[in-house]
Amino acid sequence: MTRIVVDASALAALVFHEPDADRIARRLERASIAAPTLLKFELANVAWKKMRRSSPAEAATVLQNFGDGLDLGRQIAFHDVSHTDAVLIAREAGVSTYDASYVWLAGWLGADLVTLDRRLEAAVLAFSHL
């Protein structure tokens, strides 16, 4: 079974039925999925941003999709990360410590990272040789 770390951009695409949702679903199919514990907070922030820009009816749908995403989270193994290492990775790769947490976890687990964030993909490639 493929081991995958999923980030907020990828999970949000799936949860909120964004254009890349089908591609992300195929990547996660039959995989062992992991994420840093901060993923739930990042997904909540995506929901909040979407709700701010939505009509009341659309906001209700966003909230429902967010709830479905939390249910999907039961299939994800959540892990704490080394915050010190995340800071070092963030500094070296020029990404946020949040993003560096995904890079660190993917490296620690020997997993692929599923993301829609190109800067984050580049950071993973930069650190995959270490």
C-alpha cells in the first residue's frame, strides 16, 4: 500500500469539490494517508474563508462539506511533527513552517506528498535527497 501525506490544498480540493478533486481522489485511493495534526485547522481556515465569500445558502453547503471533510479525516493518521526541524526546513526551503511540517512528515514516514501547492512540491524535491 502506498504511503501518502496529504496537505490542506489537496484535501480542500477534495472536500470542497474543486476542479482537481478527481485527481486528488485517485492519488489517495487505496493509500495509507497521513498528515500533521495542523491539517484540521488549515481545513477549518479554508472553510472560514469560503464562508466569508459566500451567500448564506452557499455558506451552509461549505459548512456541510467541511463536516464531511472532518469525517474523511477519520481515514487519516495524524502525527505530531518536529517543530524544530520544521523551522529549519522552512528557512532552507523558503516556505512557511506549516508547509514545512508536511515536508518533514513525508520525509519522516518515507511517504509521497500529495499537494496542489507548487512551492511545496519544490520543497519536497529539494529535501528528498537528504
